[in-house]
Amino acid sequence: MDFKYACRTCGNKGKTNDGQDACAKFKIKIDLSKDGCSWHTNEFITCATCGRQYNPNEVTAYITDTMEVCYVCKNCYSQFHTCGTCEIYPKCGFSEDRTEPQVVTKTIRQGFMTMQTQVKNPILVQRHCSTCQCSWNTDGDCQRENENGAHCPHWQLRKSLLQ
């Protein structure tokens, strides 16, 4: 059959893990010589976060304060304003510092009861977290461990995501 909207010329054409032809839109295997549909597109936009290609109506154009544009799919847009898309996130002095143990044992005594628990090493916390640009809040909690940094007031869009 010769479709006007043939899969062989579609922007949604892709491959499965084992190399078979597939439709990226519907996640099904296709036969390039026979298949086609009305979702055919010659245009597609690459998601800045996951790198997959989408029809223009399936992405969100995110405009920064400096009027730069970043195109993001609906799934990845949910990561915005979290550590997953933050410029600062990859830089964590606490997790990179191996001069001391990351956690230490803390003993707590209450009356006749004694409990031991593991806590972040206070020396590393003082060295890195107290001056960290994004991960330390007024309550002494790391924003990175609090809902993946959701709603962090210091979030900045990672520049590598801008097109």
C-alpha cells in the first residue's frame, strides 16, 4: 500500500531495543513498507531533558527570565524546579569530600534507654552544607533530600538544557 502518511517518512519513526522498526509515538512495531497513519509528521522537536523527539504539540516551550527558550516534553516538564534540571545540583561538596566518613554514629540517651543512629558527619556538614548555595535551608535540612529539591528558592535552569 502507498499511504500519503507513510511511516517510512515520518518523524516519529524509531527503533526498538533489538533494532526493529517502531513508532515512537505509539510505542508499537511497524512495517515501513506497509504502515502509515494520520499522526505522520515531517517536523519534530527534541526534548532538552530526555533527548527524545516529539511532535510540536507534545512539547512545552519554557521561556527563562532572560527570554531563552527550552523545549521540554510533558514527562520531563515535571522535573522542572527540582534538582534534576538545576544548574547548581551537580556540584555537591559534601558528597564529593572523602576526607572524612560521610556518616557517623550518634548515641542518644533518654533516661535508661540508649539508642544509636547514623547521621551526616557534622564536620562535613559544617565544611560544605553551611555555605552551600542551594542545599541548606534555615531548618538545617538539605533541599536535595527534600522532595528532590522541589520548590527550592535557589533553583536555576541548567544552561545545557537551553537551545
